[in-house]
Amino acid sequence: MAAAGATPALAPADLDADALYNELKLKGRLERKVFETALRGYRTMSQRNLLKNPDLLTVIDYTRCSSQKRFYVMDLRNVRLLYQELVAHGRGTGDNCAERFSNDEGSLMNSLGFYTTAGAYTRKNGHSLQFRQ
């Protein structure tokens, strides 16, 4: 595994999950199981050429409540955690903790799965990302 800030010899999709988890110093921040699930989805989307910026992996851990920092942005090319921030969830998903999810268009609820971002926008609740499933 490359030192933090260095370019790894392997492409981000090929990095070892355990080594990457450790080098990103995610222990105590993001559960290993959540990270491994996100990395599997990332690798699948990468293999299908669905990622506009394959250096970045973004994870929202809905097992945590919105009052906890549960939004993670990781730079896999340089092997570093860029952000760990608060993030809200969709209307009807739950109060502080996400309890319900929906894939129905127009529900305004979060749905579980893997996404690429469609763009950023600012509304009454601040800066947001729009996702495509």
C-alpha cells in the first residue's frame, strides 16, 4: 500500500480492502462492513465504466443518525479521507435516523443502493448533491 498522499501502483479499483480501510484511518469512523459494501459497489460501477471520477468514493452510512457525521468522501488515488460531514436524508425517511426507504419516483425518500452524482445545487437547507441510481 502506498503512503498517504502518494499515488498507488495499482488503480483504485484494485486496492486491497483491508489495507485501504486501514490506510484511510476509517476505524472508529466508518464501520468496516459498510466500507466493504461501498467498495464492492464502487468496483462494480468502475468495471462498467459508470464513474465520471473513479478516484473518488463517497459513502453515506444510513446506519448512523443525521446528527452524526455519516457522509464520507475518499480520494482512492491518493489514499486519503477528504471529508467526514453531516448529511440529511430524504423527506419521509425518518426523523433523526433513517428508518424507511423507497425506490418509488417522487417519494422524496432515500433509496438504498449505489449512485453517481448528477450535480450539485443549493436550496433552503444548503448545498446538496443530486444522485442518479
